[in-house]
Amino acid sequence: MWIASRWLSSRRLKFASGRRSKADVEYMKGLVEAGAFRPVIDRTYPIEQIAEAHRRVETWHKTGNVVVTF
């Protein structure tokens, strides 16, 4: 996939595995508890504006996560 994306686009595709080991989870827990992990949140939307949140994600202009609140 990387080879094709290099010819078709300037963006490189990155894939992450959904598998997490217990050691990975414990490591992340330690970072969160120490305050060393800070997620980047682009915007927060109420559930009533879910369509606008989806449009924001589709623009590829977001700089972090888009959060939907209930």
C-alpha cells in the first residue's frame, strides 16, 4: 500500500494494529497517571451536532481528535 500511495498522493498511509498487550496498557496507564500523556482535541461537539462533527473529520483539516459529548 505504501508504494501505491507514494505514486498517487503526497500523503503516506499509516496503519496501526488494534492489538494491545497488557504491558502496553500498563505503560499508557503510567503515562496518563504521570500527566505525561495529553491527547490533542481539535473540537468538541454535542450529540445533536453529530453531522457537523462528521463533516469536520471529512475535511482532513482537523489537528487532533473530534469529541462528541452526550
